[in-house]
Amino acid sequence: MRSAPHFSLRSLVARLAVVALAAAGTLAVGTAAPAQAATCSGYVGLTFDDGPSGNTPTLLNTLKQNGLRATMFNEGQYAASYPAQVKAQVDAGMWVGNHSYTHPHLTQQTQATVDSEISRTQQAIASAGGGTPKLFRPPYGETNATVKAVEAKYGLTEIIWDVDSQDWNGASTDAIVAAAGRLTNGQIILMHDWPANTVAAIPRIAQGLAARNLCAGMISPTTGRAVAPDGSGGGGGGGGGGGGSCTATLSAGTQWSDRYNLNVAVTGSSTWTVTMNVPSPAKIIATWNIAATYPSSQVLTAKPNGSGNSWGVTVQSNGNWTWPTVSCTAS
């Protein structure tokens, strides 16, 4: 449920102070604070789904006050209802992505319906001043070959997440802060536009990232991983991720009713280790062209076996068709 933001006199004074400092050139609004920028050893992607809403001004203000930038995955219906807030997201230094028009289970829809959901949202966001999105987050993280085909038609990169804050499920502020504390370089966290506990967690999330020399970055449309706000650098931990001096890129292979193949191409090094995290309850049931070990039931570690840098896996979906995430380290 979305409600209009409540501003106390104290918060209003704070907002006016931020504006005044920005006008005087003494505060970098919408960008990382200089002290944080100087110590960035990696980047993470902060993402907020289901906006914009009446809560968006409070969220944006809190992000700006804490020197954080984020990717806002907007629903088309709300972009159409709150166009000024879409523009405000961009003006605050945020990036805007597509999260479908009405948030349906896309894997249960026809291709025509999926196309309508995505295309109408592209138009609604662009019309509101949010630019043409390059990133798409499928509702519920549910995807399949039909969804991926429509994404490709509109030049969209599919973005799931590495860490789920559970803010949509009533997670406490402490739990949301703890979830953000699990992020590593290149990884992405799922949060939402509307929960009050999420807004309350933001200052502590900023402190936690700074303590670990991590900064909030953009999500690369090329790799789907968090990188520096100017698009440089790279991080591991996800589909098409990179770490060290190598990059692992996933592409779709054959799909059956209960399983699918993924092809993996490694570039940048011939001596690499790729870690693949498989979302439960899916399982890897076959591999080829690698030396494979399994540190845990949901994790595959792949190393070269003399067959080159192209390899693959067969994943038994067990009802979860979300692709695994990958990170690459050169050795």
C-alpha cells in the first residue's frame, strides 16, 4: 500500500538545508561523497522496485543525504501516475529501469502480453523524463525464453539480484542492514520503493558500505553487474559478471520442460576460476569442458580442463527458472 510521505518540521528544515548547501556548492547532491569516492575498492548495485510512489520523495532525499545512488525499477502504471517522480529520480542522480507495467507473473503470459507489459513501460518512463531504460527486472525474478526474447527485442538487459533484503516481506530495519552487509563487489541487492524500514536502513547501509570500502554504483547494461557510476570497472557475482582480470558471460542453450543448458564464455584470462551460484531449489546435473567441484549443493566452482574457455552446464529447474549468477577470478 502506498501512502503520501509525511514531512515533520525538522525534516523540512533538513531538506531546506540540503538544498542550500547544494546551491552553495558545499554538498555533492546525487553523487558519492568525496571521502567515499576516494576509497572505493568495489561497487554494488542498490535497487528499488515498484516505484514511483508517494514515498519516492522521502526515499530520494534519504539516498541523496547519504551520498548514495541507486537503480529504480519502475512499474509503468506508476510511472504514468507519478511522472514528476520519475523525473525526480533522474534529477537526483538515480538510474531508471523497467519493471513491467502491472507486475504480473510474466512466465504465465503470452508473448503478446509480455511485449505489451515491457513496451508500455518503456514508453511511460521515457514520456515522464526517465529516458529509455536499458535494464529490465522481471516481476518476482521470474523469467523464461519468451521473456528473454522480448527483452532482447527492446535492447534490455535482464537484472535479477544477488541479495534479497526481504523488505517486501516485513523485514526489520536491522535485517535489511544485515542483508546489505552481505554484498560483495559487483553484486546487486533487491529493495523496494515503499517500505518505511528500508528508508530507515539507508543511513546504516551507507555507513556499512563505506566501512568496507564499497560504493554504490550503476548496473552495467553490458555485464549486468555493478560498476563505477561512470560505467568503468567491473564486478563479479552475477550473470555476465567479471572479477579480477577475467569475465564470465552466460548465454542460453537448449531448454526442455524441466531443465535447460547454459553456455559460459570466459574472456580475459586462460587461467581462471568461475564460481556459479545456483538459486534453490534448482540444481546443476551436468557440466562439460571444465574441471568441476561443488563447495556446497548450490555452488559450482569451475576451472579449465584443457578444453578452452567455453563450457556449459545443464540446470534442473525444479520450478525455479532464474539463471544462476557467476563471478570470475583470474589465477
